[in-house]
Amino acid sequence: MTAIRETGMAIEVLLVEDSPGDVRLTQEAFRDANPSIHLHVASDGIEAMAFLRHEGTHVHAPRPDIILLDLNLPKMDGREVLAHIKEDGALKLIPTVILTTSDAEADIVKCYQLHANCYLKKPVQLDAFESLVKSINDFWQTKVALPPPTRGG
Amino acid sequence: MHPQGKNTNSARSRARAAIRNLSISNATEKRLAKTESKLKFLEEALRESQEQYRMLLDGIEDHAIFMMDSAGRIISWNAGAERIKGYRADEIIGRNFSCFFPSQDIERGRPEEILQIAAASGRHEEQGMRVRKDGSHFLANVTFTALRDSTGNLRGFSEFSHDLSESKEAEARYRGLLEAAPDAMVVVNQSGEIVLLNVQAEKQFGYRRDELLGQKVTNLIPVGFAERLVADGLRSAEDALAQQIGTGIELVARRKDSSEFPIELMLSPLESAEGILVTAAIRDISVRQRAAANLLQKVEELKRSNEELEQFASIASHDLQEPLRMVASYTQLLSRRYKGKLDSDADEFIAFAVDGASRMQRLIQDLLAYSRVGTRGSDLLDISSEDALRHALLNLRGAIEESSALVTHDPLPTVSADETQLVQLFQNLVGNAIKYQGPGVPKVHIAVTRGSGKKWTFSVQDNGLGIEPQYFEKIFGMFQRLHKREAFAGTGIGLAICKKIVEQHGGRISVDSKLGHGSTFRFALAESEKKS
């Protein structure tokens, strides 16, 4: 019942990010923060939705425990991905964290209106970025109580 | 009138005496009585008519009308004569009319000469100088008429005179004024016909004067003039007076060659003998309009160019930040993971790359902040400047703790400001105060005094390094730095941002400092609209 995880249990994270440099940085940061994380990467919005809906090559994709979503993505941008996730009964309970370089107020407002679980600005400095990833891990993986996963529900 | 009255009376008594001397019949007496009553009636009618005549003459105030006997002695006097010449009837009746002439005219016998001419020709009209009772001279238009009885004997003269200074001089003055005016002036009557114009009007419209006199003003100003004319006719003189220069209306005028040009029109009503006239001052405003349009265009261009520049700065900074973040992050990662594992050259190279990238990042962030002060504009609200300072100090927490700085402040007022920008302003100023320090504990005090004109003057005083006077202006410029990078890191944008913020709030920022004795930065903000 409880979603607070035991340490050592594999955690599935979906990172929706088109910049390979950012993907690698995030991977490095998570590796330092929590080695038990399985980081899955979708490099655009279409792929992200296919992953979440187990479509095409993603038939066996796991249901992520948390989604890290960039806003500026090719094909389908992060705002659309967020809207699709939060309209989908099977997906809307997955904590979706916006992780972007934009600090435009319009983006922040829009994302919360679309029910993003939180909005985080990518720090410019490496140290700060690493510490943010650590915070994401600590907060969403160990501090937060979440409803049980409603797989396929 | 006395002479006629006397004549009538004597004729009557003569008739009565004659009747009495006759022995007459009853019937004759009856007829005589009838005749007498008829005579009485006529006498009454005559008296009444004389009275009406006198009233009529007295009612005329702008003309002097009087009669003289054949020698020029005055025997009647109307109200106009009294007003124009200054004598009351009882002062002048019986005196010779030559007293109205200047002395040189009297000396050369002009009064007698005039009477001779009038007697000979029946009527004489002239314009000449006359003298009032108070000795003042005036130009008069005078008409003399010889009065003769039915048998042709000269009984006297009438004089009919008019003070031309009241009309001619006034008109001459008016014309002079008209010609001296820098604008085209056109005087129009109520039916819209041009009755008077100046040389500027001839020039501006390309007509000769005689081509315009009597013509409709709509030839010059086709649209809008008539409507104004009506409006001005209906307006009171006070309203017209209240219409100041520069409040004229703008219309289009047409020259003789049909070309059109923009004008500003000012109208004022003018009461005259011919009814209400309207004086129109017409100013060619094509140059002014071109200049205004030109200015407006330049302002637009400047605004657009500024906007583009700010947009460019904002976009460039933002888009530069992304790739730079990669460079900075990976050089830092390199440095962290491989320091000491490669050779010392590699360590040094990586260190330079890390330093360059992080300086570039600061530069871009500061540029972005600078451009945002311009693009976001100022949302002026009543805010607590103390809260803004507190917020700034919170952002500076790290630097304050690290330097053990002592930051104190007066109670700070509510001001009309953009909160984000005020926080940034305090943050930059207090940040600098802590940063540019020698050894020892940095002390910073934020004070406020009531300035003039609903302003609060803030000061941020420190005990730091101080600044030499020749740099007081320069430090507020873009990229201006006074120290080597090794001594103090920085982009040289911080104070430029401060300046822009303060100016955005309609104020000025200045510094007062003595090298080695700290600096005081001052700026003013408008006080809150509401009383705090």
C-alpha cells in the first residue's frame, strides 16, 4: 500500500529530454544520487507518449515512478505531453516534474494549470544541478507518499 | 427751435391785431375763430414736430449736429456735439463756431472762408483737424449746409461733423496690426465674403488683394470655415477671448493654383458698423506638420530599434546560455573527475576553460537581467521598501555570512516601485558594498531621508575601499570595472543595472566616496500615493 520505497528497490524514471548533453548530465547526477534508478530517455514528445502507452518498440516499457519533462521538445512539446498525461486516467497519477531552462512566468503558470506536480528550473551551475537532482530523488523517492500504481487502470 | 417759435408768435399777434382793427361781422368773427383754432392746432403740431426733431438730433451721439446763424454764431446743439466737442449747450450757444478750429486756421481766416464757400455753393464737406473744449485735437469729417428761407435769404448754416479718430484711426491701427501679423489675416463678413486681408494672406494663397476682396472665403478654405464662422457668431465675446493662441483648429486651405496646404485657423468676432465681422488668423502649418510627422517617425524608429535591441539581448542571452551550460557543466565535470589524473598542463587548461565558461555565464546572466529591466518595464505599485531590502539580504545571505558583514538599516518607507527591480537594486548595491572591501568587517547601512517633491532619498553607505572621484560617473556605465579580475570578479554590469532601474523609476543614482573611506550610493524613489 505504501509507496514510500524501500532503499535498494529499482526505481523507474522517464526523462523526456532532447539534449544529449543534458541527458548525460542527468544520468551522471542520478548515478551519484541513487544508483538504483533506472533512467529511461525519450528524446521528443511523441516518443514519450509511445513509451508511456507501451506503443511500438516500447511494448515492454515499465510504468515510470516519476517523469522528468523538459518543455522545449521537437515534434510534440512538453506542454502537450503534460496535457496528454494529465488527461489520461492511466497516467495522470504519475508524478510529473517539469525540468526546464525556462523561467518564464507564462510557462510556470501554464504547467501548473495543466497539473504538473512541480516546476523546476535547471540550474546553470553543475553543482546546483547535481544538488537539484539529488533533491528530486530524495523528495519524490523517499519523502513523498503516493497512491498505489494503477497499472493499466 | 427758438427762432421759428418767435417768428410764429409774432405772426400770430400781428394777425390778432389786424383782426381787432377791423370791424367785422359775426360770421366773419366765427370764421376767424375757426381759423384761430386751426392755427392753434397747427401751432401745437409744429411744437410737437420741433420736439421730435430735437429728440431725434439728441439721439444721435456719434455725430455733432448744430446750427449757426449767418455769422457763424451757434444757435443749437445736440448731444453728439456735446460728446464729441466737449461743450454743454449752455456753454457754447451764442459763441462763434471758429472756436472749434486750431489757432493757425483761425489766423488765416479759415472759419469765415468755409462759411463763404458754403454760402456760395450751398454745401461744403471737408476733413480737417478740430479742437475739443479740453484743447485736444481730432480729425473730423465736417459737412456745412447753407440754410435759406423761402425767399432765398441766407438764414444760417448747419454743421454736421463726425470724429474720424474714432473710426479712421482705429481702422488704420487695425490695418497696421493686420499687416504686421506674421500669419495670413482675413476679415470676413457674416455672408462669408472677404472684406479685408493682409499681405501675408496674398502671399500664402497666391492671390492679389483685389482678386480676393468681396470673394467668398470658401475659395480659400473650402471645408470647415463656414461651420466655425457660425459657431463664432454664436459665441459670446468672452468665449472668443478665452480662446487662446494655439487652440485653433486645423483645416486644409487652397491656393490660387489649387494646391492645398494645412492651416491652423483662429477666429475672433469683431463688432463693426457693418455688423459682426470675423477676423481669421491663418497659419500655414505644413512645415510644423512635416516636422511633427518626422519626429513621430523618428520616435517610432527609435522605439522599434530599442525594442529590437532589447529583444535581441534577451534572446541572445537566453540562447547563448544553453550551449554554454553544456560547456561549463562538462568542463566542471572534467575538472572534478580528472584533476590530478592527467598531467599538470591538462589541469591548468581545464581550469582556464572552467573559469572562462563560468565568467561567460555570469556575463550572460547579468546581460539578461539588464535587458529585462528594459523589456519588462516597471510595474509601479505601493510596496514596502523594507520588505524589498529584506528580500535582497536573503538573496545575499551567502555573501553576508561569508564576510561576516554587518548590515543595518533605518525603518524604510512604502514607496511606489517595481518590487522585483527594487530587490535587484538593493541586492546589487549591498552586494557591492560587501564585495569591495579591505580586510576587516564590512559595515553597510541603508538610510532614508525625505527628499523634495514627494520623494524618498535612499542611501547605501559602506566602509569599503571607496572610489576615486574621476570614476563617479563611469562606474554606472556598461562593462565598467575598476579592479583586476583576480582581485574582484564581476562583469561590470551590476551598477549599470542599478542605473537603469533607478531611471526606469524616474530617478537618478549617484555616488559619493573617498578612496579608503567607503562609499555612499544614493537614489530617490517616489513616495507611495497613499499616505504611509
